[in-house]
Amino acid sequence: PAMSINRKIVKKGGVDPTALEERVAGAILELEMNSKDLSAELKSLYISSVKEVEMKARSALIIFVPFRLHQKFKQIQSRLVRELEKKFNDKHVLFIAQRTVLSKSFKRKSKGQPRPRSRTLTDVHKAILEDICYPTQIVGKRTICKTDGKKLLKVFLDPKDIKDVDDKLKTFNEVYKSLTNNVVEYMFPPQED
């Protein structure tokens, strides 16, 4: 089984996976073998790393997937998250695409090529913001500038998903802070009566 677990996690540079990554890869492999509705889609998918974020109430598992496979993961994400949360004692499970940030001083081999917009820090952070709360849509954003110079980004999620996501809002906030060091507050827009 160790050989087949290695098929489900491919790390950059051939680094050995950690124990947590092996457990997650094993759970995904088990789902591929036993789950009728997920096995076909999971056959060609693999993950690149796993990070655990500890919080007061419950911890969260951030599963990083290769950017090329992210769209395929999105198609089965809600079912996969439900199954993995059962396996990992109700830890919140989030899938995020592995993205690269290129610095401003990045030089291309051929001259005159600017760095792609999708590789800027701002763009990568924006994409992480959307990955964290997927499949719920972001319907609005507000940046609050406080008098002490600190900024807080308020992210409004689609109110139709309030039942599914309400208990995960604190997790979303903590995970975004641990990945980007920026403070963000996921919330639902105020309801008008």
C-alpha cells in the first residue's frame, strides 16, 4: 500500500511526505478504492502537501493540490470534503491550489516579458481567498482602514449557503491568516427585513 499512497501525493523535489500527508493520501486512496461515485474522478488526481492549522475549537486540514488539477478537484470538492471530514474526526478540510508567487525582480530568460499577473502576491492572495470558501461564492468585499493604520478585509459570502458554511467562518479567517499573514473576516451580508 505504501507504493500506491505515493501515487496520491507528489511532492516537489521528491521530498518524503510527512505522517499527516501520508494519512490524508491514504484516506483519498481508500475513497478511490471504496467509493462508487468518487473512484472514477479520483483515479487521476493527487495532492502536493497538507498543512494543519490548530484553532481553539477544532483544527483544520489544508490540502494543497497542483494548480493544473485544481479544476478537477473543484468538480468533486463538496463530496470529497464531506467524506474526509468524517474520516478525520470532524476537522474542517479545505482544498487550495498550489500557486507560485514571483517577486518583482524576477527576470525571464527572454527579455521584455513581464511577470504574469496571476503570479503577483496580490493575485495569489485573492485566489486563496476564493479557494478557502469554495463552493460558496464571494458576493462582496470591503476594506476597513482603522485609525491606527491597520486594514481589515471583510468578505461577504453568498447568503444562500449560510446553513452549510456558518460554522466554518472562524476556520476560514484563521486559515487565511496562517497562509498570508493578513487579517480577513468572512461573514454574510446583513439581511434586510
